[in-house]
Amino acid sequence: MKKFFIVGGTGFIGSNLLSVLSKENYQVYVLVRSEEKAKKLPSFCKAILGDPTQKGEWQKKLNEADITINFAGQNIFGRWNKEYKKLILESRIKSTENVINSLKEGALLVNASAIGYYGNKGNTLVTEDSLPGDDFLAKVCIEWEKKALEAKERGGRVIITRFGIVLGNGGMLSKILPLFKWGLGGTLGRGNQWFSWIHIEDLVSAILFLIENEKEGVYNLTSPKPVTNKEFTKTLGKILKRPTLLPVPIFAIKLLFGDLAKAITSSVKVYPKRLLELGFSFKFDNIESALRNLIEKTI
């Protein structure tokens, strides 16, 4: 029986992954920071107490795992200042360093990254072969991936998963739905920036697909059909039967989010080339079917 060790398993993506793993014949260990979080885990999981940014006894249990999945990292959705940016980077680097130093030889590391790696690419179609950007998030992803790939030097295998905007029962969608339901949803600026997204079910399925097929390397985890911010906004308004007439001015986004505004309004049109070449099939490959499925679950 294969042993999974999950770092960052209590968040939005991790909890959805656990829900699927509960139906499989695996031993699953989840690193948690507190007894309180441990109590919220599904009964089939074994909670391991520890902080991924700090060395500890938890590393001995990780050393037993065949497959480690690392989602750890400070949430980027805060008001960026010098200290917060430092936290975003260091939380990812330190936790990943502690993870790779604990892997047994031959183990697989699945390490999260993000399409922020590519920076602002305008209307250019981006694949895994495209060059990285040079903004803050791109530099974070570059350093994060570089650290994760050091596991190969220890005899491990590595899968880097560059997440698009994940749509599901948490994350971005849960934050903006109330505004749209009140009729206050609108495009960000002109709305012509590209929005590369993925349904949470497809994200989890893609991760397990790569694991089960014993793959390595870098993969974009996004729908093959990215949309513009305007198309996303209109589709969500249509499904909710609410107006989406008032655009959100860029200056207002800058006031609210500071430097994060650049990331929120950037344009990156991502294509999951390597995933499709392997024959992965998306359950939700267009934005309307994805949003309808998710909104039906919230009503």
C-alpha cells in the first residue's frame, strides 16, 4: 500500500484532494500545525503535528512516504508590502527545503507552483516551454521550482504543477460570488486580460493522473480553454441572472491590494500542452459548464 504525505493538506486544494484519496487504497499522512486542525481531518487520515517551515519530528514520518505532495506557502492574497512579500517567498522555500531534505531515495515529490511563473504575457499563448516573467510572483515561482527540483539530486522524482486560478468551493470564487449575487460584479478594468482557470475536480484528477502514470517534469494545470476577464464576468453574471455593468477601476484595485494589483490584473493565456499530450481528459473544459456545476453546489 502506497504512503502519501501531504503538506498543506487542510486548505482549499488539499481538502479536495483528501476527499478523492478517501476513496482509494492509500495510507495518507497530513502535516498539521495544531490539534484543532487535526480534528478537522477525515477519519482515514493520520495527522502529523509540525510546522513545515521548521525542522522537526514530522520529517521522520515523511521519510517513510512513497509520494509527498507539497502545497505549503503563505496565501498571496494579502496586502503586499516588503514584509508580506518576504513571507510569501520564505514560506515556500523553507517548507520545500525541509521536505526535500526528508525524502527517501526514489520517492516522488509533487510540488505546487503557479502560472504566475510566466508573468504578464498579454495575448501570447503560453505553454510549459515558454520563458518565465520577471515580476515578483514569477521570481517566487522560479525560486520555488528550483528548490523543489533539488530533490532529483537526492535520487527522487519531481512533478511541478503550475496551477491556474482554481475554481471550486473555496479560493477566488467563494470570495467574489457574494458581490456577483448582489449585482455588484464587474470586469477588472477593460476586462481584456486573459484568465487561465481550472475546475477543482480537474485539478485533483490531473495530479492523481500524473502520479498514477509515474510522470515527471513540469505541467500546466489549467483548462485548455482560457477566457478573458470580460468573458468570465459575463458568464458568471448570466448564470446568476445578475447585471455585470460596472467595471472595477484599476486605481481602486491598486488602493485595495497595493502591489498585488499587478498580479490580479495581469494577462496570461495558458495552455496545458504536456497534460493533453499524455491523453488527460478534462471533465470541465469550458467556463460555463464549470461555473454552472460549482454554483449549483452552492445553492
